[in-house]
Amino acid sequence: MRYIDKDLDSIQEMRNLLLNAQMSFLQLQYLEQNELNVYGEKFIEKIEQEADKLISEYIARNDYGLEADEVFLFHHFLNRFKEKIQKENYIGILEGDVAKQTIEIGVPLGVVAVLLPPNPTFTLLVNIILLTIKSGNSLVVVANKRNKPAVIDIFKQLLLLAEQAGYPQGGIGIIEATSDSSILELYDSDKASLIINIGCPEYINKNFKTTIPTIYGGEGSGPVFIERSADINKAVKDIIHSRSFDNGILPGSEQFLVTENIIEQEIREALVQEGAYILNETECTQLIGFLEKSKNNTLCHFAGQSAKWLASMSGFEVPDTTRVLVSLQDYINHEDFFNQKLLCPIMIVYLEPDWKMACHKCMSLLSELKMGHTLTIHSKDWEVIREFALVKEVGRMVVNSPTACVATGVMSHLPTSLILGGITTGRGYTSENITPKHWTYRRQVGFKVDQ
């Protein structure tokens, strides 16, 4: 039997994909925006016909997330993309003309590499391909070591739809045999022009360094503050809806609820009314014990699982109507398992004496836990909202709304994207929602002006 070195195999696969992508870009770089739009429109037409079936298969095989929420997310995302981004120009002459004596031209970057998170949504996979086609780049997708076969299989089906729409063969590819060695091969390559790391902080440290520009797409959840003037029932309803949506795997969904002591009882009652289950000390211990065992188990991982499933696996029962598990904490304990990225419907509640102390708690959560790409506030007091907006180190702030679908622009006027820039977590170089603009650069043309 022939022995195969998996690291060498993954390195060679990465080299092949990068070379194919580079060769495809030689063709793509001469395409105009209207030609790229034709590819995009044909791909959108095909994916709209196939999406519901593919989502059903994706959820069943991955065993995380909720099919109804994935369907809702996909169709709302795609409608927003068609209404806004698909109609905009990113390639060719964008502004100015000879008469104005200045011209700006949009230019694709070349080969873009995307590192997938462990639990990508179906819509994220579609998002990545749409960004590629719209910007005229070639794409190398790096499957996460924790991705189940369904992620790779579904992406290959999407890739086939893109090729049927006319996108050049080799213009989009995915590496399956992912290893640390293949990541290092990518980081050292002279063929990639941009790396987009979606929720993989393990590849941003002293062992994984690169000179290739990198965008970090934050995957983790953030804090939400309910101030005493807020419509408390609506605020809690929004929060529970957002935190339980797709079982908590969307970027930015509310993991930490900070509020004021004076409205504690109203908050508790509203939480229970909306389907939250408040854990006692024993249940917290049981839940943490299960999460610690589950975090490295690819066959039984907690990400994207329901609140009832989490409780059952932890050894206690909750009502069938439970949507979110809630733990009340007095202070931030860095050794507490709850204070890390939890892509599931678990929420931590902190009570503070007033909004200024709550503001300080939110800043601590954002900076110390490196979850600073999105913040939500519920308040009717503009001065409080203004103070939060001015001083919080976040890329986006959501006001009086459910975070998950608003931060991603699926149900707001923010740029529509499932990739949320995370420079405020100390990673990458932008804080914006990632659109085709970030996959291009602008070439400026100037003329001498007669005095």
C-alpha cells in the first residue's frame, strides 16, 4: 500500500489551486462590468431555482442551524444583493471623465483566498461566489478542518452553477485537504492578492504570518445593552429572536446582555416571556461541562444546536418552548467558558448600577474578549445612544433592532454581507461589511490643469 503524506498532499493541492486561479484571472482581468454582470445574473437565476433543495440537504447533512431560518436568510440576502450590489459598478470607469480632468477606474485584485469558518451558513457560501463574480476576481476557498463533507459538497455544486453561468473553469476552486502546512503555503504564495479570514483566529498569530493583505471577517457574537428608557418588551423580543435565529451561528448575534439593576425584574420577566430559560448554578455547571467536552468534537459540536438540545446533552430538561439559555453573571471572569465565542443560543446577562457602568462593561467585553466588531443598544435616550456610538470600538452599531439580520444588511441599509470586517478585534485591515468594493482597488487618472 502506497503511503501518502497528507501535509505534502495538501501543499500540492494548494499550489495547484492557486496556479489555476492565477491562469483564470488572465482571462477575467479583461472583462468589463457588464460582462461580469451577465455571469452574476445567470448564477443568481440558477441558484434561486436550486436554493431551497440545496439548503434542505445542507442542514440535514451538517446537523446545525435551522432550515426555515436558512431559507429566510438566503432569500432576503439575495433580494437585497440584487436590489443594491448587483446594480452597482465596481470594475471599469467609475467616476470622472476627460472633461473633469480626473478619472477613477475600478480594478479587480487577482486571486482572492477565503478561509471558511467551522460552521458556515449556506448563504455565506453563496455570498462568497457572488462577490467573486461581481468583482471579476478568481477565488480559492480553503475548507476549515472542522467542516463536514456537506460544506465541500454543496460548495462544489455552487461552483458548478457558476461555471454553467459562464464563469471560467478554474476561476473558483476549493481545497479539501486543509492542513496548517497548506495555510502556510498560501501565506507564503506570490499568487494571492487578498486573504479573507472568516472566523479563524488560529491563523492570525506569530506562527501564521503573511505579507498578503488580510481582511478578518468576525464570526463571533457581541454585547447588547438595554438602557432603562428602552421599550423593554420589544428589546428583549428582538434580542431573543436574533440570538436564537439559525441557532446562533450568524455573525454579531447577541451573546452578552448588559442592563441596569433598576429594570432587572422587567428584563427577567420579558426574557421568560420570550422563551429564555434562566439557568441555576447547578445547570450552569452542567452546561459548561458539556460545552468543554463538545468543543473539539466534530461529531457532537455545540455550534448551531438548539437550546433544548444543549440542555438535554448537559443533563437537564427545559420546556419545549425554550429558545435561549441564559446565565446571570456578576462580573467578567476570563476563565469562565461562557466568555468565549459561542455560536449557539446561550446568553450571559450582566447587571450594572447605571448606563455609564454598563457602558464600561460593554467596552470591557469588546476589548478584553476581542469580540469588538458589532455592538447593539436599545434605548430611547439619544444622548446615551450618541455616547455609545462615539466611544465604542466597534465596526458597526445596531440601534433598537435585532442584531443578526440588521448588522449583515439583510434587513437594513447597511451593506449586505455575511462577512463583517473585524479590525476592531485587532485583526485584518477593515471594519466594514465586505462587498465587491473590498475585492477591488481604484486606479486614479490625473491630467495637468491649466492655471
